[in-house]
Amino acid sequence: MILYAGSWVLGNMYFIIDPFLFILLISILIVAAIIDIRVKKIPNLITFPTMILGLVYYGVTNGWDGLLFSLGGLALGMGIFFILYMMGGMGAGDVKLMGAVGAIVGSKGILLTALFSAIVGGVYALIVLLFNIEYLKDLIKRSFITIKSFVFTKQFIPIPADKSLKKPTLCYGVAIAIGTFSYLVLEAYGYNPI
């Protein structure tokens, strides 16, 4: 099975994820997802070694082009999710996990992985909200009031959540794992939307 991790634009060069790296990445994502479900965190012990592994692997096997390929994926993966982290939408471990995945799949791969992870994460969030119906009702009510006040006052004034309602938690490591796996499977079968 040959997996194309993407192409680096300047070199128009494809870097192949060998089966060992593929299995290692899937294993790391499964472990990260399980730990995220259990303790609601993704440890640095998983993310930083994965980043280093991607950088070293591509640097050794493909020289400067490989190192830039991996570094581009790492930076883009962290950059995309850092925005969501700053908005309070996810934890720092999720950002680092996307960077680690990016270091292995490259910049093209991380764009598709982030897209797939966002789709999975959106469906996952809806399911979690449906199981927390009181919080969902409060969220809809607060969103309606915020939109209504914006329409009439032209000021964005977010309404805070009711303190008595427990905010549901999302284990986004699960969405990242499924999104990455989806990308890798599509790449393995030759589907290349970009």
C-alpha cells in the first residue's frame, strides 16, 4: 500500500508514507483518542515525539525538501487549530496533536485532515449536545438573544452560559483521529481533491 502524504509546491515532489510510519501514526492517534476520552487531555509525551519523528524522518529520507515538507505541515496544523484554541473551542493538546499529524502528512495532507476532523468534530458536537438537551436549549436561547441584540444595537454582546448548567466536554482527539484516518484511507485509494 502506497500513501502519498501530499506534494510540496515548490518541489512538486511526493513524499511516500511507508507502512511503518502509517501504522505508527494510526497507533499514536488511537492512543491519543483513548487518553483524551479518559482524562480529557492529550499529553505532550505523545505530541512532541511525534512532531520530532516526522521532522527527522522526512529530513533524513528526503533532505531539506523533506524537512520543509514536514515543517510546513506542522506549522499549518498548529496554525489552523491555534485560532480555534484562542477562541476557546479546543485545548492546547488538540493543537499540538494536529501539529504532530501535520509533521507526518505535510501541508496538503493537514489541510484535508483538518477539514475531515472539523466535519467529524461538528457531528460529534451535535451528538453531544443532543445528549445534553438542557444545555442545548440554553445555547439556542443565548444565541438567539445575542443575534437579536446584534441586529438591533449593531454590537456583539455574547450572553454567558447559565452557571447551573454543566458545559458538555468534547474529546477532540477522537475527531482528529477519525479525520486523519479518513484522509489516509482516501489517499491510499488515490482520491486527491486538491
